Amino acid sequence: MIGEAASLALDVALPDGVTLRRITEETDVRAMSAMQDEVFGDPVSREEADTLLRRLAIDDGMELWIAEARGVIVSAGRLEPVRGSRFAGIWGEATREEWRGRGIYRAVTAARARSAVGRGKSLIHSDSTEYSRPILERSGLVRVSTTTPYRWTR
């Protein structure tokens, strides 16, 4: 999906008790990665968290954003600015099932889009699941292709 970053960079009210923040600390990154693995039905992967931590250490532009309630991460996603372009990608957003339908996905997405705009990115791209696609379409993103995710191993 592709669309204008500004169309996502809205003020979205969070439910009572839910806060939103950008994270960089190892403990937060590992908790975020584990939550995403759980939501996507994958075993918790130390390697995924290690990869995110390495990328934060080299400061390649990636940002990690979470929404939490009472110290528990309920939604999270990445922002991936594309060097030399007007694009930033929004990736990996996962929201715990019991927290869906409350605007939390839209709030995390809006925070990432505002950050992208602040970095001079005017366009957003996203590979979307059947859960996030309708939300992004309502915000003006357009489906331009399909992808088939897989994990290549030797």
C-alpha cells in the first residue's frame, strides 16, 4: 500500500490508561519484539530482538513505537525511512486481540507518520495484513501490489 504520510499523521485519541512512546532501551525492544511474535503466532525470537537492537545501535533511521497499558505493551510497530526517497515504511504493527477496535493501531500509525513527515518523508508504504489494510485504506492509502512473505533459511 502507498499513500500520503500526512493522511495518516492525525491526532488520534487513545483509550484511558493507554500511552504511546518511541522506544530505544533494550528491555523495551525485547518486550516489543516478543509481543509482536506472540500476536503474529510465532515463537518468541531472540534473533529478531537482537536484529532490532543492532539496527538501533547503528542508527539507520529505524524507529520503534509502542502503546502500553499498565506497563504492558498492547500495540507496536516500526518506522523505516527509505534513504534518498520521499518514502518511509510502516512495518510490523501488531495489536493484541483484546485491544483491537479501540483506535490504538491508528494512534501508533499516526505517531509513525508524524515522525516520517518530520523527517521530510511525504509518502508511506506498507505491506499490510487483512487487519490493517482496511484501516489504511480509510486513511487514503492505495493497494498497489501483493506480496508473499517467507523466511529464507539455508
